[in-house]
Amino acid sequence: MSFANRDQKFLDADEKASRSPNSETKAFEQPAPTFVNDEGLPVDEDKELTLHRGLKARQISMIALGGAVGTGLIIGSGTALRRGGPLGLLLGYSFVGFVCFMVMTSLGEMAAYLPHRK
């Protein structure tokens, strides 16, 4: 039993076992992917790739502070909606969002221009 999908033909286990290695299914075999590092050089595949902890305690505390500030803005928006109306709320959120966008764009530009190397 085989399944046709556009130009490819998929074989079940029985058909695959009955065919020789030099048959037409060899055309669908792909080479193993090669991995490259940041400089574009190939990475040794025999090395064990492990994760390392790059965040320090101060960075984690700043992420937590940012989450708390975001939550405070959402909770405080009820009072702003009552006092300023929907247009005032929309203008305030637009302004703060624009400032946040500019800060994040600046950080991205600095990281691209002056990358941190260990």
C-alpha cells in the first residue's frame, strides 16, 4: 500500500522492506542537515550541544518587574477609562506603546551594532 501526495510516493513498512536499497525510494533520501554557528562555520556534529544559563539574577528580576508593571497598567486602565474616556485611554496606550517600541528598537540596534562576546 502506498500513499501518493503530489509528486511524492510514500511507502508503508512492508513495501519499504521488500524493495532493494538501490530502488527508486533512494531518490527521496536527503542528506543529514548541517548546522552552522553565528559566523557561518559548520558545527561539529559529534559534540554534545548543551544549553547554558545566560540570564543573571538581575535580568530575571527586571523581567519580573516588567511583568508586574504590565499587569498594573491593565488593572489601572479601568480608572483611566472612567476619567479620560475611551479616546483618552486609546491615546495614552498609543503613546506608551510608541515609547516602548522606540526603546525596544534602540536596544535591538545597540545589540546589532555592539554585540556582546564572551
